[in-house]
Amino acid sequence: MARLRLGVIESDKPVKLAIELPASIHRDLVAYAEAHARETSQHPLEVSKLIAPMLERFMATDRGFARTRREMRESNKSSGA
């Protein structure tokens, strides 16, 4: 079986957001939660608990975002901000 990109999900103080998802994405998130539970030997998480770690992982592995973020930091340092 292929390994999932998400590992164990740590608890963290949340910030509430209200979003609407297409039903197909919700179904996929439910299936992902079930697969994640089997792989990590945890109880299935609520779909809402999966979204933040998935976004975090996506942004951490997006090279374009990392480059842009680095350029923004360098720009802020050179401008004295």
C-alpha cells in the first residue's frame, strides 16, 4: 500500500474558519481520514482536523511558494521592515 503524505497529526490551538467544500472533496477527505487512521493506528479524525495539516504539508513542499516566501523575507530585511 502507498504511504500517505501526512503522518501523525499533533494537537494545536485552532483558529476557526468557515469554508464550503464540494461534496466530492468532502467524500475524499472522509476516505482519506479512514486511510490515515489505518496507517497511523489512530482513530479516524474529523475531516476538519485533516485540512490544516494537509495545507501545511502542501505549502511546505511547494517550491514556488518557498522561493517567493524567501524572496519576500529578503526584501523585507533589505528595506528595514
